[in-house]
Amino acid sequence: MEGILAITLIFGGGTAFLLSISPIGKAIAERIRSHGAQPMHDPELLAEVDSLRRDVLELQERVDFAERLLSQTQERPQVAKGGLQS
């Protein structure tokens, strides 16, 4: 049992060491170190997001307008029917 443990520790330690000095290991370490750092903001990406927000706002206004028109056209026939019954 001790032999298997020793072999596992030797190969596992060697693998961990080689991983730590490899470019992949360095990239993993850098990502762990910068986990709490502020992400870089791409100005083009922010401009695109702002443009999309404006588009969504405009579409929302159009939907609201269409809903108001539909509610007005649905109310008019009901008023006319009510007037005929009186």
C-alpha cells in the first residue's frame, strides 16, 4: 500500500510541477490571481450594448403605442353596443 502511495505522490507531484511551469499552468495561475480584478471593458462592446439598449427602448415604445391603439379600437365597439341597448 505504501508503494502505491509513494508512486502516486511522485508522479502526481511531478505532473503538478510540470503543469505549473507549462504555459497552460501559467494561464491557470494568472486567471486565479486576476479573479478579483476588474475585467477590461472594450469601448466597441460598450457602444454596441448602448446601441442595443436604445433599440430595445424604441421597440418597447412602439409596442406600448400599438397596445394603446388596440385597446382604443376594442373599447369603441363596446361603447357603440352599449349606446344601442339604452
